Amino acid sequence: MYLLDLNLLFFVYFKQSFYYMSLLVFFLITSNLSFLPFSYFPLPISFQIS
């Protein structure tokens, strides 16, 4: 039971941290849009979809 709770906690934490990290990357990309090459454009789109 303890292991199950730990796995659930880890899953929720990982999901949340991934969401915040993708949000941060998305904001960084959109704020530095003029400095980035065109090959980086699919990245925020995939983050936005997921």
C-alpha cells in the first residue's frame, strides 16, 4: 500500500513538473522568437497540443 501511494505521488509530481517545464519552455521560446531559427517552431506546437 505504501509503495502504491509512493508510485502515485511520483506520477503526479512527474506529470506536474513536466507540465510546468513545458510551459516554461513555451514561454521562453515565444519570448525569444526573433532570436530562434525556424527549426525550433514545431517544439512549442507539440508542447501546446500535449
